[in-house]
Amino acid sequence: MLTTPLNDEHVSLAATFTDFGGWNMPVRYGSDLDEHHAVRNSAGLFDISHMGELRIVGEEATKFLDKVLVSDISKLSVGQAKYTMICSQDAGIIDDLIVYKMDTEDYLVVANASNRHAVLVAMQDMADYGFKVDIFDETEDWALVAIQGPKAKDILGMLVDVDLGELKYYSIAKANLEGVPVLLARTGYTGEDGFEIFIPVLECVSIWRKLLAAGGTDLLPCGLAARDTLRLEAGMPLYGHELARTLTPFEANLGRVVAFDKGDFNSKTELLKVSSQPLEIKLFGIKGEGKRAARADYEIFLPGGENAIGKVTSGVLSPTLGYPIAMAYLKADLDLGTGTKLEADVRGTRVPYEVVKLPFYKAER
Amino acid sequence: MANPENLQYTKEHEWVLVDGDVATVGITQYAADALGEIVYVDLPKPGSSTSYMKICGEIESTKSVGELYAPMDGEVIEANSALGASPEAINQDPYGAGWLIKIKYTQLPELLTAAEYAAITGE
């Protein structure tokens, strides 16, 4: 199994580990609920070095990314980030990505750990059509650490030479962190303000320790358990749950990332076709009563209904809200407006649920 | 964490404290740690009967659902109602405040000693 360059830090912090996308990753250090609440109320530090970093450079880098991704990359300015997707010829989602424009023809693309190779292959296939572009897998060159929560800016601000107030949401800048050149992005996967820090591998242990020391009791190291409950409350999809090769961006409620007006691109023909047809299933947010959470793969029914109208993709008892929340793919032709009553089959018992708007939780800004 | 010597154990990571014809049952620290932070418990109601190694309740953490196996035949005489409001007691004090149910048993199966249980969990 792959380990991140911060693995020894996690071991010394007595983390519990799990296999995630082939990586040995910390699930929690102490209490995952404490870690969750730390990010909502103070700050949390995550090692997300399992994420794939792909570098796309060359005189046709922009043109190439516009061909291989679904969004309009030519509209990005240097320092800007964009949430986007790479889709297959049949409109299925290969991965969801963040593209950072580092320079005029220099992009950093962050992919999910489990999809890194699929993204590389899809990109290489497209590059073989003669684009003047080089694709480098820099995953093992970077440690990636996320500091998230309302106090993240103040803690990180103590250690960097840039004014974090100037770094806008979904942008990236070079910075000096205690003498180490890093990339600072104001992005995250928790629904809170925060930063993702790309650190050269050799320097990452000292920076991880310096961040924890600077944060003191305001900053908890957080594992994947808290990361999952945080992103779910924020209504953010997770590949393998809400996103898959067999699903389209439109079913996932992410049609907005597809830019049909940008000219031809790899998956355009099929994406246009599916966007013009009625959807069979669509992603919904639902909330339940009581404390019993419907989890992934549990079936959803109309009240008293015999046949399932869909399935949960992620579900948990929301630590922030105190009631069960879930995302579920449900039949799209049932007019399931906000407030529509549903039932979840929770291990043989029908539990009341209802349709709600996503996200479940939104930070005050 | 050491498993208390005065308790007996099952392979399903439960502990049992026998006192006369009543057994108090909980889950071990090992099981609580493996489940993660416990957020909900569904325990059998007093008066319901239990059958050896049949599922009689559920213990849910943020990340997973664990099943509670009845360690013996008998009748539930009390369930720890305090866990409804504070299920985290199972993580914090599994052998004390985190106890789950009391069973008036009809037959005691063979149970494990602390050392035998420790051998199962590799501790």
C-alpha cells in the first residue's frame, strides 16, 4: 500500500488507518466528532497527499485542457482555480478535478487518488493527437495538506509571507512558508474557509509540525472520517459515491461545469445528447428524523411505497445538524420538490426522510 | 488498553459481568475503538428474550454500524437508557458507564478470559 510522506507523523499521533484508493490514510487521530467540530468551530489540519497532482505544460496546454476537460479553461486567469470534470466519450464521469492556472501555459490538475491513472491515460490519449503539451505526474513530488476552518486563515497567516486576505476563494499563489516555497490555494472540501498547501515532499514534515505548533489548541489534526462528514454536510460529491463512470454530470446536478459554448471537446457530442433528454435519475439531498442514518446503498421509497425510487450514495448522522442527512440518486420524473416526504429502509425499518435543498450546511461568511 | 481481569468476553468483542443469575453486557474497548465515535445505539427492550449469538441490537458510529450479539440465552431486564442521550459513554468508559444491557440468563455459554480475549485481538 502507498503511504504519504507524512505517514510517520500520523503513526506518532496514534492515528487509526484505512486503505483509501490504495493509500494508507489516517481515519481519525482521536475522536472523529471532535475533529469534525474543530473544523466547523476552529480549525483542522488534513493530510491529503494521496490526491494526484498532474502538471500540464507546453505552448498548447490551454487548448489541450479545453479539449480534454468539460469546462472553459481558456477563461481562467493566472492564479485562478476551477472545479471541473473529465468525461468519457459516453458522457460518464472519469473524475472530478480542480484545475489551477499557474502560468499562461502551465496548469496543476488535482485528481482523486483512485482516478489518477485513469485521468493520466485519458489525457495521454488526447495528447497523442499531436498537442504541443507535456503531462507530468507530480503526485510523488508534493505533499498536500489542507488547513480548514474559521481560524485557518489566522493560523496560516502567522507562518506565510503573503497577505491571505488578498488570496480569493478558488485562487492559488506562490508563497514562502517559514522559508519553504509552497503553493497556497484557497480551496477545500469541508464547507469552511480554508487553504490547501502544496509542499515539496522533503519539507513537509517540518511544515506539518510548524502548522500544528502555530495552531496550538485551536488546530486539530483530522482524518478521513471527519473529512467525509464535513464534505457531506457541505453537499460536496465524492467520487465512487455521488460520481462514477456510469453517471453523467447532469445526473449529478453538476451540468453547470459543462461549457457547451467553448467549441469542440472530447465528450461534447454525447454530453449534448444526454443534456437534451429527460434524466432518469438525479442526485438529491434528503434529511431524516431521529438518529438512525440511512447509509450508502440503502433504498429510498415514497411513503408506504413498495418499490424503491432510488438509493442513498452517502449518509450519516450529521454531527453539526444533529439529524441524519444523505445524498441519494432518485427517479427524476417524480417531481420530488423540497419537502417531499420519503422513507428510507434502514436495515429493515422504514425511517421518515424528506427532500431538502443542498447543501445541508453552509458556513457563515 | 488492558481488558479488565474480572470480566469475561466473547469472540464478538463483548464483555460480560456475571453476578448471580444476572449478566451485565457491554462491548470491549477494542470494539469501541474499531467502531469509532458511537453516535446511536439501538438496544433490546426490557422483557425481550435473547438467544445465544443472535443479533439483539445495533451500535452505530459516524462511519459504520456494528451489531450486538446476545452473548447468552435469557431475558433482558434492563437496558442502559442513559446511552440514548450520551452514546459516547461507550467510547469513553466501555466497561463502566458504557454498559449496554442486563440479561437474566437461563444458560451461560463458555466465555473467554481476559487473556484469551487479548489473544484474539492481538493485544
